[in-house]
Amino acid sequence: MTNATLTDLTCIEELLARLVKQDVFEKEIFNTLWHTYLNFGTKFKDLNASMPLEERNRVIAECKHEQKSAI
């Protein structure tokens, strides 16, 4: 979602709300994706200050990708 505007994100949020209300997909799937998005991906908790910089950057990149994919 490069260059997405606030309007774009608001429309996506509204679409997701409508899909959940209409039971288009299982709520557990939605909850899992939403949890992944809110927590910056599943590997974010693995980051620590003792990691080499290159490894930290790789994990951060994975987390950003996972977070964007959850949307």
C-alpha cells in the first residue's frame, strides 16, 4: 500500500467492517490478521538489543512485510 492516503485506509477499514458484519469470512481469520497487524507481525517480539544490526534489520523488514500483508 505504497502512497496510500487516509481516505484509502478509511475505505479499506469500512470494507472490512462490512465484510465481518456479513460473515463473508470467518471472524477467527479476521481476528488473527488484525492481531498480526497490531503486534507488528509475529516475529516482532523476537527482536532484542543484542542482535547484530543486520539480523535486526532483516527481522524488522519481515515484520513490516507481515504487517502489511495482514491488511
